[in-house]
Amino acid sequence: GAAVTSIKIDGVLHEFDTVPGVREDVMQIILNVKGLAVKSYVEDEKIIELDVQGPAEVTAGDILTDSDVEIVNSDHYLFTIAEGASFKASMTVATNRGYVAAEGNKKDDAPVGTLAVDSIYTPVKKVNYQVEPARVGSNDGFDKLTIEIMTNGTIIPEDALGLSARVLIEHLNLFTDLTEVAK
């Protein structure tokens, strides 16, 4: 999946700062940015921009992206800006798996004021499964597996299931390699 790894807000040096004319503090803005459902069509890091003037309720749809990055939840609320105020920020988007803490996203060569963000790359939000007895013809010795997958919209559930099966197979291949070594 893809996620924001860092944000640089003009005039902000640390996450405990505030932006004049913006209702939310920087910490709350970062929390809201973490809720973006981002889809990246390239493996490289990409920069997306946000440049708004007040008054406005700023949503993910206000973020400027190119053809390599798509914000799926464009109605996701980010912050409210007052009349006469302006807000400019750039965010780095990367692709990866799982979760990376902000500490893991810090870069030594990043410009002053660049704030690393916790990145949740997994597009899967929830998975449920249920096993029930099933009958095929007169034989009732079968089981039926029902899998329910909910995602953030950046991947369809069928693709998420296929990808997760492929990852599981890759991990289990380590055990088959051990069997070959034992022979």
C-alpha cells in the first residue's frame, strides 16, 4: 500500500506548533493526514502539495497530486482555515507493507521543519471469516469458507485476498526449503 511518510508545513518547525488562522494544531493536522487513503502507481517516493486560502474546510480533495498518486477518500476532513489565512504544505508519499513508526520515516537530510509521520500502509481495514458445514449432492462432509474483507478503497477485496495469499505462500516456501535441506 501507500501512505504519507512526512509533511513539511510552511512556518512550522515542530509538531507542537500551530498555524495562524487554522483551527486545528499541527498534531491534529498530522493525525488527519494519517487518515488519507492514498494509492500510488509507482514504487518511487512522490511529493504531493496542499496550498489553500481561507475561509475553507480543507479536505483531501484539495491536495494537488499528479497522475502517479491518487487520493481515494477525497472527502476526508483535514482542517478548517479562517478568512485571510493561508496554508501551504508538501507531503511525501511512499509505498511499503504494514506499519512504519515516524522514527523509521525520519531522514537525516530532510529540510528543517520536515515532520515524520507514522505510516499505515495496509489498505485492509478488517477481515472476518466463517466456516460452515456444506453439502455437495448427498455428501455433507464438506466445509464452506466465507471471507469478508473491508478495505480503504485503494484496493478491491479480491485483489487484497490474492496478494495476501501470494505473501503467505512466499513465507511458507521457507519451510519447504528446509525440507529440501534435510534430505
